[in-house]
Amino acid sequence: MNTSDYSAHWELADFDCLHLYSRTLDLPSTDWRGGFTVAFWFWADNTERTQVILEHADAPQAYHRWEIVLRDDFIHFQHPELDMSVAFRVLGDRWHHFAVSIDPLGVVRAALDGQIDTSTLVFQLDPYTRMERLRAGGTTDPAGGHWDHTFGRNGSGLLDDVRVYARPLLEAELADLGTPPAQVLWATIEASALTGEAPFTVQFGARISTDQATLLWDFGDGDRATGAAVTHTYTYAGDYSVRLWVIAPDHSQTTAEQVVHVTGQAHPLRFVPVFVNGTEGYACYRIPSIVRALNGDLLAFAEARLESCSDSTGTIQIVGKRSANEGATWSPLTVVAAVDGYVNMNASPVVGEVHGTGKVVLVFRAASHSEWDIARGVGLSRAMCVTSDDHGVTWSAPRDITAEVHKPYQPDYADVCPAAALPENQAHDWRIQIPAQGHALQLTRTPQTRGRLFFAGSLTRGDRSVFEAENYAFWSDDLGATWQIGGIIPRLGLNEAIAAELEDGGVLINTRSYTNGVSDGRRAVTRAHFDADGAIHFGETILDQTLIDPAVQATLLRYSWSDHGGKSRLLFANPAHERARVNLTVRLSYDEGHTWTYSKVIERGASAYSDLVVTRSGEIGVLFERGNTGGLHFVRCTLGWLTDEADSG
């Protein structure tokens, strides 16, 4: 037997083994029609959640794509043409070896830890199917919120010794590949010191029972490293649990832990849970927005999802909480808006300050079906509005403003939404309609637009998908009594948007962006100005190369004007990563968003949607999804912290 004649091979070091984001593995040009074998070692700390370990990445259609998936404590090989998957139960917190072989007739043979599956499954191996790339690490829904099938993120799984053979291995060869680990390892962590004052630097090493091993470190503060000897600096006081994984070449594994106690300067950021999953009557909270009321209270809003965190869950209501002490504590939850028979999503609030009314206007959408259904012409998305005249304590009943800001054509819904049956809307055929993601804004700088409530929304037309959405502007010049559409940015692929007013009275629109259905990995920005009649004119849309983005909502906010405080300051926040929703980062611009002078990471780990607010005392507040599975936290920082005391405001 010869199992060393593989066509491609990747080892643990080839993957970012501490954050296994989806990675494409390029295969050599080989004729795979004679069959093939895929084999690898894997470790996972959770085998219940659906996670795609490996899949055929360049299959021309989904029905040609095979996948190797963890689900419900089993590892599965699945293909759309198979009536059932090849499945093995995965037991224990240890490394396992999996191999699957497909011969030219489509006969599937598989083995876990050398044990062969005795069933015989067959599918038609398409002679025209290329196999030039595999994808490791799974995927999340590029639109967000529907699924997370990633494997290995944040140290949750490891992948090693991935081999691809341009032939089907025999059963004996498959069994030979999966020899179980034989060693019993032990390890202890050695540290230069375990107690000290911040900033506290520690040299870590380990005593281990083997000469050859891979060492993975988690320092307990969000940072990780690899190596036999590593150094780490703790910036703030706290007790940090350090964990070490030791992995031998035969995939024997052991762990060790140690606690480092750091005194001195406390972390300047305090994270306050605001909407906690599984509490106050709802399974999940997502999609934050926040504003400061005219009396100084902070008003936080979320989508309260009754059954699950999915965007497609059956019951979603707009809920809110108030804080009278700048986010230190929060009121009990109240339902702000709910239209019976619809899911209520995308709360976009704004406070009327220009005329001193303090009126809070909140626009949201009420959808009869999921956005996927609505995009293909099934169901209706309605635009709704509620208001508060007492700083968010009580709210009006929802009012339908679909006829003023949306152009759907769904005559079957004429009884509840007459605008959906307007004959002139048939040519427009707007389907998904979303207001600004996060807060909206009130314009203040020029006489022709002063007091205008401005929303940077998004829409789809005809059969275009959410990845071919367009941004558009709509507004109210009378605090929400009447509304009008301003115009559409002439570019496809602009999704969730938010805007800020510029010093010249124009607006900067910042957008989640796609090209041909693929995330651009950068934020799209469009500058617009208003003419003497208040009409909007859009400039060129470009990608901001500084604002890296993993396809997620982001937030933009004016902090100060040059004629009120001496400097123009714009704030921006998003998960600053090209592929994953991690590293929630706040940035500061002094030149109207052309460059971003300062940036600080608020949350190194998983983080998703967010919204910015400036508190009564001038601190910067962020309401954000801490994790990508819902649950909203509030954190605030000073301008001095963001700029390393270079700018105190």
C-alpha cells in the first residue's frame, strides 16, 4: 500500500490555527474523473453545531458540491445526489481522522479513526465537474443572520494533515491512515512571573512529555500565539486564565492552564449588557440602534426575536430601553413597535433637536415574509413610523408610510397597504426596502435642509437579490408628518447604509458593499450635496481602502463641528476584518472621512452590528452585538482614550 502518493497536502501551520477563517485550498491540475480521496485530522470543541470542515469550492452548481460537515455529534459526507449521508458519531474531546473515497462509479467509502463505514452509497460522479479548489473552515451567510457554518474560528476547531489523492484509496489504505494517537501527554506552563502590575509582561514556556509538538497559547485577554516560548504583555488589571494546547505529531493532545493576576490600571472600558439573549421574554436580540434624547437619556433599540436569532424567525418586534445615567444602567424592556402578522425589523431612530421639540421619530420595516422571499416577489415589505413626544417613554401606534418612501407592487396586499396596488408602482417593482441601519440624522447646516430628517436606505428592484441592492435617500421636512423620496445612488451592490452630515451641508453615505454577489471587503462611500431647492445630487461611489469590512452593518456619527469645538470630528465603527466579524474598531477622522487618523479596538473577539452615540458628557458610546449570535452590550470611551490623549475634545 502507498498512501504517500497524495496530490495535495496541507498541515496545521498552513491554516491560521487560532482563527480558521474560510480558506481556499488550490488543487493541482489533475484528472479527477478516475475518483479521488480526501483525508484529514480534525479537533472540535463543539460537535453539535453545524460546521462545514471541507467542501468542493468550485462546483459549478450547488447540486455538484460535496461537503464534509459536523452536525449533531456526527461527521457527515454529503452530496445532493445522495439520499442519505455517510455519518460517524464523533466522541470525546480529542483528535479524529476522517477519510472519504469516491471511485469512478460514484461508490462512496469512508472511515473515521480507521473504522470503515460498511454501507455502500453511490452517486453519479459528473464527468464535467472540475475540482480545482477546496474550501476549509466553512462559511457564514454573506447576507448575515441566517446561518453560521464556520469551523475553527476563535480556536474552536483545528485542522491538520489534509491530503487529497487523485485516486480512490482501498479500504485497507483508508484504515491505515486513521491510526489512533498512541501517546499519553502531559504539560505544565512555566511563567517568568504570575503576579505583577500593568502593563505586565510575562515570558511563557512549557514542560512537556514529548520532544516534538505544536504549542498553541490563549492568554485569556483575547490574544493568542503559537510557539514553544512566547511573550505577552497584559495592559490592564485583571485575572487572566492562560490555556496551552500541546499537539504531538501523531495528534495526541493535552492541555494546561494557569492564572495570571495583574494589578494596577483597570481597563478603561466597561461592557454593560443591555439586551441579553433568553431574557425578558425573547430568545434573541439583534440589530442595534441608539440615540441621545434631548433630555440626555440614551435610547437603545433592538429587534427582539421570539423563537431564535435567525433573520427568518417568525416573530420579531422592535423593543427599547432607556438609560438616564449615560449607559451605566438600563430600564426594563418595552415594546416600541409591532405590526401584527409581520416581522418588525431595522429600527432607525432620529431625534428632532433643531426646533427644540425633542420629538423622536423611528422608522422601521414590517415584512410579511423573509427578505429572500420578498426579493423573489413573494410577500410585502412595508415602511412604518412611530414617534415619541416624551423622550422615548411612550410611543405612538405604527403609521404606514409605504406610499411615501417605497414603491412596491403587490396587489394582493391592497387591503392592508393600498400603496402596494398603485398601477404606477408596477414599473418600479421595489421589493425589499430598508431604512438606515442604525440611527438616522437631522440636517442642520444649510437653510434649505435645516431640520430635515434624513435616512440612507436600501432597496431591491425586480428579481435582483439582496447582493444587488441599491442605496437611496428619503426624508421628512416636518418631523415625520410627511415624507418623500430623494433619489437612488446609481450603483448596484450597495446594501445596509448609514449617513453623516458634512460641514458643507452635504452628506457622507457609508455602505456595506458587494460586487457580483461577493463582498468587496471594504466600505463603499458616496458623497452627496443638496442644491438650492433641497434636492440631492450623488457623487461617485468609491471603496475606502482603510475601512476593511467582512460584509456587515457599520455605523457613522458626527462628533463635533469645526465651528463648535474647534475641530471637525467624524466617528466610524465596524468589525475591522476582511473575512470575519471580529475586532470591533472605532475610528476618528478630522477631514470629513477622507482619512482616519486614530483607531482603537473595542472588542477583539466576535462582534457584529453596532451603532454609535455621543453621551451628554461627550463620551463615545457603542451599542453592539457582542458575538455574532445576538445579545447587545453597551460600552463607552473618551476621546482621549481613542487618541492616546492627543485629543481631549
